[in-house]
Amino acid sequence: MIRANRTVDSLVIRTALPAEAAAVAALHVRARATYYPDGLPDDGFDWQTAWRQAIERLDGQVLCAVRDARLVGIASFRTPEGAPADTVKLFQFHVDPDRWRSGIGAALHTACVEQWRAEGRSTAVLDVHVDNQRAQAFYARQGWVPDPEDPPAEGDHHLFLRFAVPGE
């Protein structure tokens, strides 16, 4: 759990609350829809329930970025199944598309890295959709590199990235 709210200018980064699951799911859907040419496919998946479960997990964390009482960014991470305890996976990372390029993503990423360092993590991993060039560029600016241990397979729709969590 994040030890205290982190405030950057008027942006507050804190642990998400179960009551915010609907707002988190709505932001997630808005952000993901931007890299699907025909919009996010309606597969009937219940994102609100999935986000509530992620927020309530004892072995993971969901951080949210709030500006002017509005949810503007989210990040979800935990140790992936079967991975060493010093590895964390960034499962979801989204900024409201209306707020892109405003520093929210960088501030939220910094908060994640600070949390990972406090938890003794040394490696972070994630996967990003191959068509999401904007996210790939963002992650590259933050220091993420292609994961040499997990190259994409033929026809895979995701790239796998790795981040070395800096020590104290």
C-alpha cells in the first residue's frame, strides 16, 4: 500500500478505493478505446467488477491520480503468478485521454517506481498492445526496454517490456 498520498502540484496520487471502481473502469475503457481503430470491442466483460476486485486484492495495488476531484490516471500492479518476489507486473496503466501529455503519466509512473523500490522490487514487467505506439513511446521515455526473456511470438498482439527498478 502506498504509505502516504503523493502530491505533485495539484495532482494527488493515492490508493484507489473500492467505491471508485466504476470511475476507474470508465477511465480504463476510454483510454483503451483510443488504440482500437473501431473502438474498444464490446466483449461483455465486466470491467467494473474486475477493477473492484483488483482494488480489493491484498497482494496487489491500484494507484489513482486525482486532479480537481476528478480521476485522471490509474495504475494496477502486483507480483505476477509464478514470478520471483522481487518482480512486479504493471497490469494496467492509463491516463485520461483528455489529459495526455500533461505530466500525469510521468508523475503516476514515478509514484509506482517509488512504491516498488519501497517494497524491495528490482524488476518490473508489462505488456503493451503492438498498435499502441503512444504508450510504447511513453514507456521508452521512462526507461522500459524490450524484455529479452519474453520476445513476442509470431502474430502476438503484445510487446513485453522490462524495467530495472533503481535502488535507493
